[in-house]
Amino acid sequence: MATDAQDFTGDAAAHHQSEDLSETECWALLAGGGIGRVAYQENGRVLVFPVHYVVQDQSVYFRTSRGGALGSGSESWNASFQIDDHDPARMDGWSVLLSGRASAVVDPDLLTELWGRRMDEPWGGGQRDVFISIAPGILTGRRVGLR
């Protein structure tokens, strides 16, 4: 059993490097769609939920229920959206974090476009008929791995 901090370091750790991703690289990774996590603060707690999402015009969109915590308000709020991927065998991965203002989509033309997009159905129960947008304020990304 390891008892010394030096026992936790190895050759692999010495070769790990991280690099910041450019905004272009971040958008390219986000554009893949799929599942991400939306985080926001409510009553002093940070809540995080997985959501299926799409990207359009440099904003992230996902569907939620009208009666849920995210779909019931008419005001905008601060939120963050995160996606990542990793390969344990190669000991590398990446992460993208978008932080900005979230709000329900009310523009009829945009709603028509979003409903016309191919998107996986949300896994949460109930009717998910409210689109939420997260407009970017800050977009960052990082890649880590052996070099």
C-alpha cells in the first residue's frame, strides 16, 4: 500500500500536458450534439442535469418540460453547459464549458427551425416541449493527455 506522495507519481504523470482549446475548436466539439450537462443555481444550490442538445448559430439549445425548474420561468438566468470525452486507455480527454444567459425560446421562427432539427428525444419523463437557449458569454475548453 502506498504511503508516500511520491508513490502516486509515475512516468505517465510526468508526460501529461494540458492545452487550452481555441474558440473554433470548442464550437467544433459542441457542434457534434448529443448529451451535455446544464448547471445553474437555485436556492443556494448548484444543480446539474444531463440534457440532449443541439447547436445553432453559436448557441446551445435543449428541450425541457414547461412545469420543470428550467421551463417554467420567463426570465433569463445564468447557466453553464459542459461536454467532455475521454479515453482511459490512452489517458487523455477534453472538456468544453460554455457559460452565459439561459432563457426559454419564444421566437416563432426560431422555434420552427429548432423543431425541424434532428435531435435525440430527451430521456426525462413527460412532455419536453420548451426549448431553452444558452447564449455564450464565456467559452473555454481544455485537452489533456500524454504527449
